[in-house]
Amino acid sequence: MLQLLSYVAQTERESTRQRQREGIEAAKRKGVKFGRTRIPRIDGYREIIREWKEGKITGKEAAERLGCSRACLYKWAEQERESDNAPPGVSK
């Protein structure tokens, strides 16, 4: 009896995932964007990141100036570092 209930639950889960996958594909074909919207970078954000890296301002202050969280600041700084280390001709 327990095996029968397990089978029914597994089958239902698989059909639910299939319907979800189909719905996501249909939404993407319609042009629906998934995920959180990106925070726009203000003019001069590289200067603020440079000041933070040089220790002239704190991470909290840099994030406040940029209008983002410290996690976002760290992510942007990492992206800047990666783009600085990219081989010539490769853009990120």
C-alpha cells in the first residue's frame, strides 16, 4: 500500500515539474524576464570603488554612495577586478 502511495506521489511530482517547465518556456517565448532587476550603476561608481579599495572610505559608506548593499559593492568590485585581468580583446 505504501509503495502505491509513493508511486502516485512521484508521478504527480513529475507531472507538476513538466507543467512548470512548459509554463516557463511559454513565458520566455513571450519575452518575460525572470530574476531580480539589476541595480543601475551610477556615474563615477569606479571612482567610489577605487576610494574604497584604497581605504579612503568604508565599505558601508561606498555602498551608501552607490545606493546598493555591501554585497552588491563587493560583487561590482570583483567584476571590475576580473575585467582588469581579462586578456586583451576580451570584454566582459
